[in-house]
Amino acid sequence: MFGTRKLGRTSDQRRAMLRAMTTYLLEKGKIETTFYRAKEVQPVVEKMITLAKTNTLASRRKALAYVTKEDVVHKLFTEIGPKYAERSGGYTRVIRTGPRKGDAAEMAVIELV
């Protein structure tokens, strides 16, 4: 597990949520979620992009084991990985957007740089 926040979920629910958020962020390039969820998904996405920079069969299989859609893995290895080939880290940014209207949870946008 990457972070120490439990996010009010059991470990299997938390792992499934992080997998889904990682897949969606790599697919769309930007998602809006709570600030602490964004801070938890950030290292996972960074690790997936670092994995995509070494375009080998083993790294592709590791990505397929975590990301839930095959076309997103294809996009990760053909578009996103080569785009960040010269960059040594910091592929994502988290921007706070203020409190949510219903429960005042702090919201944030996480996006690929």
C-alpha cells in the first residue's frame, strides 16, 4: 500500500477504489475528487508512468495487473510513457478547489502535467 490513509474503507475496497481512480485518471488525464483521495492516488499513478517509460513485456504485464482496462494500458505505453521519457518524476499535480457543497469535504483536481 502506498499511503497510510484508510479513507473510511476496508483494505480491499480501498485497493479497488485506487485501481479505478488510477485507470480513470490515465484514461481522461484529469479527475476531481477529495483532496486526500487525490494525495493517495498520486504515487500510484506516478509509479505506473515510471513503469511505462521502460516499455518491456514485464512492465506491461505489471501495468495490466493493476490497471483495469487494456486500452488504457495501451495508451499508457504508447502515448503517456514516451511523453514523459525525459522527465525524472512529478508527472501529476494536485490543485485544491475548495470545499464540496454537501458535506464541506475539501475537493481537489488531480491531473497529468
